[in-house]
Amino acid sequence: MSAYREDGRTVVLIPDRMSAAEEKRWVERMLDRLDARESRQIRGDDELAARACELSRKYLGGRAKPRSVRWVTNQNTRWGSCTPSEGTIRLSHRLQGMPEYVVDYVLLHELAHLLEPDHGSRFWALLEAYPRTERARGYLEGVVAARLPAQRESH
Ligand SMILES: [Zn+2]
């Protein structure tokens, strides 16, 4: 299986024995990989802070104003964290190399926590403007599932 871009089109090659459901799942996965390869890598803290400003302006009317936004390497169970009282946001370095829309989602999620600390309906209403919330959540769930130890087959 492979995916590439050619003359402005995206070509995904998959075996023809797949069911429509499998095909859909694989096409999405290949497109995610392609996205990740091409993603404008946000590596530095300055870039991350600039991105946070952009997302706040675009989706939260500029109301979320973090005091500091940083990448951290010591966060292994969460993708991001936010301390609203201090206005600080931390993103796990494990997000680096993932598709840009996934990094954006986590960043926007933490920005929204500056305005709504809890995961209540008002919190999710803030994220409604971001069109890829569901897809990004699905992507991250897939990453977590892939990392779980494989179940042993019983005979
Ligand atoms: Zn949250």
C-alpha cells in the first residue's frame, strides 16, 4: 500500500480484495501518514506559541491568551496540559510528527481550557468551530490503541 501526490491529485494504492469498510479505513490511514510527512513541522517553542495565538484568534475570538506555551518531554500519559491559573500550556513532544490538524486540535483543546477548565458542554461548544475535532480525537485514540500490548491468542 502506498500514497503519494501527483499533478495536484492524491493517489492511494490499495489491494483490490479489500471490503469497502476496510478500504475506507486504510485510505484514511494512508492520508494521515501523508499529512504527517508533509506537515509543517512545529518544532520550537516560539513556533508553538505563535501557532497558539493563531488558533486562539481563529477559533476563540482571541480570548485565550496563554502566558507560556511549551513542548515538554516528561508527559507520557497526556497529550497536553493546561494550568489556567498560571496561563501555561504544555504539549507532549510525542505529538511532533503527527498530522498538523492533530497538533492543532490538542493545542486548541488546551487553549479552550484557559476559558473553561472542565470538560462540560460549554467547553465542547468552544471546540465546535474547529472542523476536525472528531477526526483528531479518532486519530489520537488510534495511536493509543496501537500502543496497547497485543492480546495473546488462546488455543
Ligand atoms: Zn481537556
